[in-house]
Amino acid sequence: AVTVRRLRAGERVDLADGAGLRLVCEVTAAEGKDRLAVRVLERIEEPAPSHALVLIQALAKGGRDEQAVETATEVGADVVIPWQAGRSVAQWKGPKVAKGRERWQATASEAAKQARRARVPQVAEPMTTAQLAAWVRETTQAGGTVLVLHEEATAPIGGVSLAGSGAIAVVVGPEGGISAEETAALEAAGATT
């Protein structure tokens, strides 16, 4: 940031720890290309959100899934769950699981910096459809709302009640769409299509 932003003494900068702490600072010295001395002007603890916003993103090819993680982070997602949907072209198996998750976490971290967020969304372990259905059941029973975005849905999202006190989650399918079996499993678990 020192080199890229050409920071100088007297300028203000926000520093965040990714877990809710934001420091409003004044630069006192820019030392070299990678050292910055600051004076803390204000310390702000941003509380955890009362309703966690969750993106459940099916694995997709061509970086589309990472673009979804980036955009979701910029608009306020708190958790991102990778979903190995039946029609996902991309597959995370073996060492690809850890690498894919690390890549998504790095994408979320960079997007959080870009959006000046004090909290970085956490990327969960990838889920199968069965694991996702169990998560949906647990979330909806705890007062959360899970919306499945589906090309054949007829009800508008604006008509969905968010009266619960839990998480608000959106399920985004893969390139080939969400199968009828997956849709049925998620709806049976309490999701709304």
C-alpha cells in the first residue's frame, strides 16, 4: 500500500484486522517501499452482523465461481460455502479441495480490502448436496432463510419473508443448472425456490 498508494505523512488510512476491528490512522512516516508508521486516531469495533449473509456457490469453470465470491464479498457476504453440485463442471478432489478453498479465501480477503470491510468472509469446507441439505435444515430450523436461485422459479425474491432471526443464504447453481433432485432435496430441507 505504501508504494501503490504513494502514501505520505499527514494522510489518513484505515487499517482492519479482518475480524471486525478498524483503526482510523494518520500516516506519520512512509519508510521505504513497505513500511508505514501511523498514529491511531480512532479505534472502531464493528459488531458481528445480526443476520449472517451466506453465499452457497456451486463450483464453476472459468473463474466464474471466484468472481461470484469477489462480488458477494463486496456486497457484504459473511460466509461463502463451496458446493459440489451434481452438474458442476469443475471438481475439487484430493489436493484440489485445499487449493480451491485457499484460492476462494484469498479472493474474499482481497475483495474485503477493496471494499474497505472490517470483516473478511470465511470460506467454509466444500459441501455435497446431502451435506448442503442438512445445513439448510439446520439453518431454517434456527430461524434462517435459504433462497435457491433457479431458472424455473416463478415467485419473485422480493416476495420472500425474511422474518426469521437467523442467517440469510442464497444458493447459486452451476453452469448446467440445479437438478430437479437437488432442488427437491433443498426444498424438503426448508429452502425456498
